[in-house]
Amino acid sequence: MAVRFKLQLVVMADDNEVCIDDVVVLDKQHEQLEHIGLSLDEAKMLLLELQRQVVTRQIAAFLASRAACTNCGWRLGTKDHKTIVFRTLFGNLELASPRLRRCACQHDGPLSTSPLVELLPEHTAPELVYLESKWSSLVSYGLTVKALRDFLPIDARLSATSVRRNTLRVAQRCERDLYTQDEVVTRPSRSGQDLPGVVGIDGGYLRHWEHKHTHFVTIVGKSVPTGGEAKCFGFVQSQDSWPRRRLMATLRAQGLRSGPKLAFLSDGEDSIRSLQWHLSPRAQHLLDWFHLAMRLQRLRQFLVGLTHLDAAVGTQMQTALERTKWSLWHGKPKQAFDRFREVEWRMWQFGSHYAKFSALTHAVNEFQRYIDQNAHLIPDYGPRWRAGQVISTAFIESLVNSLLAKRFAKKQSMQWTPQGAHLLLQVRTRTLNGDLVSTFRKSYPDFSLVEERVHQHLIAA
């Protein structure tokens, strides 16, 4: 025996007139576990029918408010009708859209108007575009379609192509919002107090769609304020004319500004270092300790092998290397360079009987060039470390993985156009930062969704 459920919709107009409509009738069995509660298909049907009833009455009320001339109050004549398909989060709806004639008291303007076209300039509900954009920034376009179809009464004609198109439109809107901001965001404010913060920038490579055997550079960065939440940003250099404005907008959202208390960490790579100077010439520019330590560790491994050949000389070289490290840690690159000369001088004693001598020579020369080129960026790391300040770009290495590898599928050699990658990166960074909803509210002030920040460890999972 089944239990019958009837869902009715009660509509109350301004004059307190009550209208009751049957939305759906369900006959539910109750003999087995799988009968208990609403099934997913029933929930989808219920949402679709309820959406149809609500939207139909909303549209009818809107058209009724536009049926008369605003000047004389005369009821406008109907020229013809057409149908608009409105895509919503709970299904596609066909809406009748009348075209109304111009009133005789009006002598200017078009001969006819379509009020519904004015109300719905976009035929997709903002909430649906939001979910399409959010999920397609986290997973592939195809998986986004499957996820939406699984849990919502989405029309079967929804495709990865339409999701991609809507996502890139959202990204283009983000770009317009950025470029139409007042130019003041690109200049440091002279009022207020400077807050300390750290910005790290690194590059990644994506495979080019048109030129299959080439790659293009993608820049990602992260701003970490003291006592606040970090925010990330990214762009494709060839597609971004104003990267400095993008950085300043990120800093501004965190209450930071480009000043002496803002520190940029770099791995010493020429192009990244030049980009950082261009983005913020007034900030501190520091060499990251992690890459220094990695080069010292590589040299230490070579010296361990030399110790087996000659313990005395190998030990002396290790001591010189440790003194070099001490000098670098305390921000004394010239002293470090002088102390490292002992390593360079003594290594030639092993030139004829050390199998890895050529690799050692290359590592020594590379280390000397590295210190020479970045000496002006080496601070006293000790006080910064004891004060709890960031001295390593390890957080940027993980950012490259979460921003690029997890979505752009570097391991699978996914191919992208520079423009497509740049635009998708704007949506992805806003999703990770928890700023995507605010982007929608600029176009839809009453957009009601509440978005929590998407943590990177969830993305990595």
C-alpha cells in the first residue's frame, strides 16, 4: 500500500488574494529501505515543477506591471508573441514573451518593445553560471557537466562547450572590472599604515594548443599578509597588459600596499626577478633561502664523495662550505664568496681521479654565478626567521601545483591557448580566494549565495 503526498503551492498577491495550485503528487511505497524519503529523480522533478510555477508567476507579475503606458496609463497593445528559453539552476523553462506596441501618446523611441527581453538580457540564471564557473575552475568542463546533471534537474542538452563559454564570459567580466578600476590602485596610497606582508611569484609552463611542441609561460603568485588570509593571483604574460594593476588589486583586497614593508621573495631566476621589480619597485626584494640551501646541499653531496678519496682535504672543503653557508645566512654575500674560493681552489686536487669532477666543476661555477648575480638580494635571514617572517618560497612551489597542475593537467600534457588559460586562471584564483561571489554581486547586487573560501588542501585532494 502506498502513501500519497500532494504538494500545493500557495500564492498570495498584494491584495491578499490566495491562489492554490497542485505542484506534484507522489505515491510512495514504505515497505523497503530504498522506498523511504525522496529519491533523487523525485527531488529533481519536484524542484523543476516548483521552479516552473514560481518563475511563471513572477514573469506574469512583471509583465502586468509593464502592460500600461507609464505616461498616460493606457493599456499597450500586443504586436506579437515569441518564446524565450530561460536556463535556471532547476531546469530550462520556456517563457512567453509578448512584444508591446508603443503608446499613441509617445512619439519617440522604438515602435515596439519586449519587456521580458529587458528583464532577461541573459537567458541563463546567475546562480547556474556561478556553479558552472566555480566547478569548471576546479575540475574539467566535462566533469562539471556530469556533476551538475547528477544532482540538479539540468537540461540534458547542457554540454562542456556551453559551460566553457559561460566560464570564459565570467572571466572576461573579471578582466573588465580590473581594467576599469580607477588608476589609483596601481599607485601606493600615502595614507594609512603599512602592514608587513610577503609576495612570492613563480612561473609554470603549459603546452600550446596551436604550436603542439612548444610551451608558454604562466605566472602565479601568492600574497601573504601578517595576521591575515593569503590570496593568490595568476596570469599569462603574453595576455596581460597590466600585471602590476592585478597585483595591486590583490594587495588592496588584503589591506596591503606596495611599500618598504612588503617583501618579494624570488628564486633568483632572471625573468621572475625582473617581473617583480616591475610590479613593485618600492618593496623589499629578497632571495629565497630554500633555493640557496638546495644548491649548498648539492655541493655538500659532492664533497662527501671527495672525503672518501682524501679525508683531510675533503673535510677542509666541507668546513669552508659550512662557513659559506653561515655567511649567507647572516646576509654577508661578499664574505661567503671569499670563503667559497677555498672550495674552488681545493677541488682541482681531484681533477684526475674523481669520476664526477666535471659535474662538480659545473655545480661550483653555477653557485658562484648565482651568488654574484643575486648578492644584492641576500638579507640577514636570521632575524627574519626568529621573527616568524617568511624566508622561503616553498609556499609558491605548492601554489604552482594547486593552481596549474591540478586543473590544467600538466602531467597529461593538456593543451591550451594562451588566452583560454589566462581567462580560466582568473576564475580559478577567485574561487580559491573566495572572491567569486563578490564578482557576481558587481553585476547582480542581490546575488544571495554565500561562498566560503576554498582551501588548497581540499583542491589537492
